[in-house]
Amino acid sequence: MESQMLNLQQRLQKLIDQYTKDKKELDELKRSYAQLSDENKQLLAQIEDYSKLYTETDNALSALKKEYESLKVQHEEMQKMLMGIENFADDAIKTIDDIFPKLGDIE
């Protein structure tokens, strides 16, 4: 009978030891879970911030592309106008040269 009591006491002690070990492990897992949850929240906040920043940057890039295209068209139009002015100036110089003989030809 005494050996059964001893055996039962040993089993009970093993169960208590196992419970204590499991309780410590559970506490550690809870701490780890809380830490990971906090890190996850921080990561989600960073992702949200980066997403907003990406959207703002993408919008700014689109606006700059539109402005670039507008300036490109304006530049091409001004080049055409300049070519027209140059042609007009060339024609005017030819007309003036035709009207007034060159000074070297007069002498």
C-alpha cells in the first residue's frame, strides 16, 4: 500500500512539475504573442504610411509627366515660331539686299 502511495505521489509530482513547466511556457508564449502583435501593428502602420507616400509620389509623378508633355508641346511650338521668324528675317534681308545694292558694288 505504501508503494502505491509513493507511486501515486510520484505521478502527482510529475503532473505538478509538468503543469508548472507548461504554465511557464504559456506565459512566455503570451509575452511573445504580445510582442509580435505590437510589431505587427507597427509594420501595418508603416505599410499604410508607405502606401500613402507611394500614392502621393505616384500622383506627383503623373502631374510632372503632364507638365513635361505640356512643356514639350510648348517648346515645339516655340521652335516652329522661331523658324518662322528666322525665315521671315532671311526673306527680309534678301529683300533689303535686293532693294539696296551692296556698298561694295557702288564703288
